[in-house]
Amino acid sequence: MENKRPQIKTNSIKRLLTMLYKAYPVMLPIVGVCIVIAAVTAALPAIFQQKIYSVIGEWVESGDWAGASKQIYPLVTTLAIFYIISMIAGFARSQMMAVITQGFLNKMRQEMFAKMQNLPVKYFDTNKHGDIMSHYTNDIDTLRQLISQALPTIIRCTILLTAVMCIMLYYSLWMTLVVLLGVFAMLKITKKVGSGSAKYFIRQQKSVGITEGFVQEMMTGQKVVKVFNHEERSRADFKKDNDDLFEDAFRAHAYANVLGPIINNIGNTLYVTIAVVGGILLLSHTPNIGIISLVKGSVAVLSIDIVIPFLNMAKQFTGNVNQVAQQINSIAMAIAGAERIFELIDEEPETDEGYVTLVNAVIDNEGNITETEERTGKWAWKHPHHDGTLTYTELKGDIVMMDVDFAYVTGKPVLHDISLYAKPGQKVAFVGATGAGKTTITNLINRFYDIEDGKIRYDNININKIKKADLRNSLGLILQDTNLFTGTVMENIRYGNLEASDEECIEAARLAGADDFITRLPSGYDTMLENNGENLSQGQRQLLGIARAAVGDPPVMIMDEATSSIDTRTERIVQQGMDKLMEGRTVFVIAHRLSTVQNSNVIMVLDHGRIIERGSHDDLIAQQGQYYQLYTGAFELE
């Protein structure tokens, strides 16, 4: 893989430019006009310089200063006007490009983030988070350099080079040929060196993503690194990634840094060559051939008033060729960045073919359901049928899995022939060793992943027919590791139901047993949490996670090791609140502490993706199977 040559995909740039034009269809052409004006006005002074030198030559020969001054003043005034126009156009271009660049990057970040929200959980399970973050930082920054600097420079220099070339041909064909020979050498070297630097700039961009991913991973797991004294191993692993980044960046910039001096020296050599050739042509009284002589219909001898401005034009010409060459690196990095950005944007989104939605409902004594816009605390599934009819089914939390098979990777099944029945108000527990498939079952219920075979029915509706957003709105999820977001305690609880009032959030915290420690925080419910609530204990974070699930008042609760990080005393407090929370709800519990599942209606014992035992606590004890052995041997599975 190290020797594989990265391919530059120019279609990424085409796609990028198309998006840029669609985002700014009016402002972008105006910027183009400003660039043209600035480029043309930068090339025209050479004509005026030639005329001024010509007038000065006539004045030296004739001594008529008065006549010469009448010709020079208008030329100088016109030249000053051109410089002012060029300055205004350049200022307008820079201001509009600042708006276009930052505005476009803002749109790109929004598009990436919007797309990221629609990606399946599998994408985040299989990609390093730091590498994903690199799309928003390093990759986006390469586009900033391309849009704000590289593209305007290339367009301006191309127009300027064309204009200067026309002017040089206008004055002298012989000296223009000398310039073209130098430019040919520049282009050959630029192609050779530029392609090498582009290759390593693309590698560098990928190495940056890998390195940032590793750093992010180490920052998240720093406590684990220190506990197991893995500092030296972490340094060694980082050194490898960092050395790869150094190697790619070194080679990229080594190529890039050598290009500028080479082009400059060719330009200096060309300048001296033109001066020498011009001097030889002057001394030999060589007839000058150019468009100017063809227009006049006569061939004049080459004069000093053409050679001097020609030297300035050659310097200007080679300088702009050098500027274009320097932008190759920015273009190469932008291509690499754009490819990575488009890889994210082009990722297959989470598919959702569901059409059954969750609506607020009014249910009368006879069980008739009426849809309403008001929040009633009652919910129903709105089910449109192919024949045009519409039915409503009360949301109860009746979940059935029938003969379900699933594999994260094709050919490596994780679940085999799973069947279970969870009636409203029942508590179903899953126990088993790590990797038995407990969490996978809950991932299938909320459709983080889709089953390969079998069926899952929710209130007698195939969950594939239910819109994923509505399905997940009906589920409360409490994970082993609680993620808290930057914001107040109140805002983190309200995350479970954005429409919840402060009173409802406080009641949910009381139900979860979190109110006691929250009221003792410096600012109570207004205490700011940052860095995933690092100023709270693991148990306190877990209590907030339970409160967040409680405020959503879902009919189905999924608790994946919900009390694993809470001490025994706190667990008793939480369990009391959990029992209240679970009343009338269907609850799925994953636990290693068998003490937390004894009161479950049914306990499923899993082993290698199969349900090997099922029944109540007393039933399983009576069977004296694996559950009995686990229970009598220790209260902990692991």
C-alpha cells in the first residue's frame, strides 16, 4: 500500500467548482470580472512604458522638452488611472472572495454535518472519530486555500500571461521566442516536480486524518492508558503514525520548496538572456519583426525603447508562471481534501422505508382513537394502507421477535433463531457472557441495524414499516456509558424530550434518584457540564442518563447495564425509582448483576447468539441449568 501511487481525481475539483457556482451564481461572475480587470490593467502599463521611453528618446535627440512633456503627461495620467482601477478591482475581489470562501465552507460543513446525522450507526462503529473530525478541520481548510488563494491566483495569472504574451508579440517576435524557450523549461520542471509533490500532499492529507484519529482515541482513553501503564506503548504507536505523517509531509514540502527557487532562477537566467540577446540585436541593427511592424507595413530596426520594457514584461511573465506553479500544491491538497469530504457526503445514508408514524391520540372509553395535535400523553400508530384506508393502533409496547437471525459481517452470524414475546408492562431480562448477543438484540429493536431473517413486530406492526424516527421516539434507551453534552444539567435531562418543562425534568430527576446530588451542585440544575460531564462521577452521569430517559415517558425502556456504574447503596435508591419508571411499560434489561433481574417476568439466558434458557427467576433456579450455576456460583457473570 505504501508504494501505491495516489490517483488525482480531477472530477472532485469539477464537482467542487459546480457546487461553488451554484452557491454564488451572481457574486462569482462579478469576482471574475474584477480579476479580469485587475489582470488586464496590470499588463497594460508595459505599453505605456514603451511609449514613454520612445518620447524620452525623441526628446533626447531633439531637445524639445515642451513637446515631449505634452506627450508624457497624458501617458503618466492614464497609467495612474489604470493603477487606481486595478487597486479598486483587487480590493473588491478580495472582499467578495472573503464572503464567498467563508460562506461556502460554512455551507460545506453544514452539508457534511447534516449528512452525518443521516448515516447509520455502522459508519461510526467502523470509522475512527478523530478521522471523521479531520473532515471538518484539515480537509475543509484545504478548500479554503483553494478557493481564496489558488483559484483566483491561477485565473489572474492566466489572463495576465495571455495579455503580456500578446503585448510581447506585438513588439518583437525574436525576443518573444527567447521568453517562450524559458517558459517551456519552466513548464517541464513544474510538471515533473509538481506531480511528485502532489502525490505526497495527497498522502499527507490521509496521514493527518490517521494521526488525528489516534490522538482523539488516546485523549478519550487517557485514564485507561495510565491505569495500565501504557504510556510508552502509546508513544511508540503515536511515533509510528507521526513518522508516517512526517515522511509524507517532508517529501511533499521538499518537492514544493525546491520548485520556487528553480523557477525563480530560470526567470533570472531568462532576464539576463533577454538583456544579452536584446543588446546583440541592438548592436547588429537587426530588423524587428512584430505585430506593430506588420500593422505599419514596414520593418524598423529594434530600438532601446522596446528592449527595456520587454525586460520588465519578461520579469512579469516569469513571475506569474512561478505563482501558478506554486498553486499546484494547494490544488493537490484541495483534491485530497475534497475527495475525503465527498467520501463522507456520498456515504450511503440510513435507509428508511417506513410509513407508519407516531401521533398524539385521544382514546375514548370504547377504545376509539382520534388523532390530535395536542399532547395528550396517549400515542397511536398511524398506519396508511395500500387501498387508501387509514387505521390507528394504540401504542402499548407489545414487542415480538420471531426466528430472528443477524450478522454484523456477512457469513459470521451473531444471533440465531431468536424468538421472544414482551407484553406491555412486562420486564424481560437478558443475561449471558460478553459477546452472547444481548446488546445486539436491543440494537435490532431500535433498528440501529436491520435483521437478516425473521420478523420483529411492534404492537403487531412490522417495525420495517415504522418510520425510524417515530420508532425511536417510542423507546427509552439507557446505556452503560452515558454521553453528556456541553450545557446545563437541565438541558441534558431535557435532551430526552425537548418539549418537557423544567418541572417535568425535575420530576424525572427525582424519579431516577438524581435530584439529591443535583441540588448539591454549585448551581443546581443550572450547573454547566463540559467534556462529557467530567466534573461528575460515573454513577452521577448514569443517574442523569436515567433521568433523561424518564423525561421522555416512553412506553418501552431498554436498559443496557443501566446500574453497572452505581454502587450498591445508590443502586437501591435508583431501583426504587426504576420500579416506578417501569410501571406499565415494556422493559428490556441487560445486566451482569443477577440481583437486578430477579424480579423480571422472564429471563433469557443467551450463549453464542442463541437463547438456551428462558423463564422466571424461580423457574430457572428450579431447572438447575446455566442460570442456576451462575446464580449459585456468584452474582456476577464476569
